[in-house]
Amino acid sequence: MAKKRLVVGISGASGAIVGIELLATLKAHRDWETHLVITGGGEITISQEAEYDLEAVQALADVVHPIDNIGATIASGSFETEGMVVVPCSMKTVAGIAGGYSDNLLLRAADVTIKEQRKLVLVARESPLSTIHLRNMLLLAEQGVVILPPMLTYYNLPSVIEDLNYHIIGKILDQFGIPLKEFRRWEGLEQTRLSF
Ligand SMILES: Cc1cc2nc3c(=O)[nH]c(=O)nc-3n(C[C@H](O)[C@H](O)[C@H](O)COP(=O)(O)O)c2cc1C
């Protein structure tokens, strides 16, 4: 059976570990093939925030593409994928995608994902958000891009940071129909708890 392909971009927003743990999770799904591209900014945040070095992150992917290889497979719409996730996604990369300004392979692969009407998920991270950031994200959302910020969530009762990370990863994987056992879904309140 042919493997399903997912393009994973890591750019220079805070939260590199979420992208890394997503790759580690996908490694266990042998029916999926990951194609990784990391920006220069992403390399910096990995070095600043993660206990992984760059080679260890790259080893989690099935295929690694250099950021300046605009002739890579994922730069073409004829290369079939199930879509792409940029995690984390900086505001610069949001702006590049929103502007169709594909001057590196991550931006080009995202542009291709949109033009082929495949699923594009952006784990866009900045705080606070300016009107420029918000406008760019609105423009992308209007094109069907999923804006999935790495929000803190409390209803899953996190006790360690990994619980927060896995909640975000679970939401990303949900977009592609990939199960995650660590993902604690909301099961609903009992009616009696709803009265004030
Ligand atoms: C440690 C660190 C954390 C950063 N966090 C963010 C962030 O959360 N969001 C953001 O938009 N930019 C952030 N930046 C700035 C981006 O890395 C910078 O704008 C870079 O040019 C983005 O380029 P890229 O999207 O090609 O990776 C951060 C930079 C560093 C060094």
C-alpha cells in the first residue's frame, strides 16, 4: 500500500518542540511518510528551545528537504500529498504564504498546497497579534487554510507541559484523521453540572 504523504514545515516561531513531537508521533504511523523542511529561523528556535539537535530532528522525518531546494518534490503540485502542516508557524512565514511570496521551499510547498486545494494547517504563533498578523491569517482562513494556534488548554487538566503539547498535536492530527492516544477529548458535562 502506498504511504500517505504529509509535508511538515518548521519555521522560526516559538514552540519548535511541538513540531518535533509531531514528527516523533508520526514516525510510529508506518502508513504515513513525512517530508520535512526547516527554515533558518526554525533552526535557531530548535537550538534555543529544544533538547534535540538539528540532526536528531531531521532523523525523525522520512525525507528531509533543504530550505533552498526549490526544485524538490514538494515544490510541485504533481507530487501527491495529503497536505501540509507548518508547526510552529512564524508571522513572517504567515505573511509569505498570504502574499504568495514563495522565496523558500517551505513557502513554495505551502503555496502549492493551497493551489492544489489540499489541506494546509498553520500552527501560527505570536503574542500579541497585530492587525497585520490578523489580516494575513484572515486572508488565509478565507482560502480554507486551517489556522490552528498553539493555544493553552485547561479542560484536559494538564499537569505537565507534555500534556499541553500533546493536546495541540492531537488537534493537528485530527485535521488529517490520524489518531493520537494521548489526546484527551472533551467528553461533555453531565446535565446536573450545568445549573448555576
Ligand atoms: C527564540 C525565538 C523565538 C521566536 N518566536 C517567534 C514567535 O513566536 N512568532 C514569530 O512570529 N516570530 C518569532 N521569532 C522571530 C522569527 O524567528 C523571525 O521573524 C524569523 O525571521 C522568521 O523566519 P522564518 O519564518 O523564515 O523562520 C522568534 C525568534 C527567536 C530567535
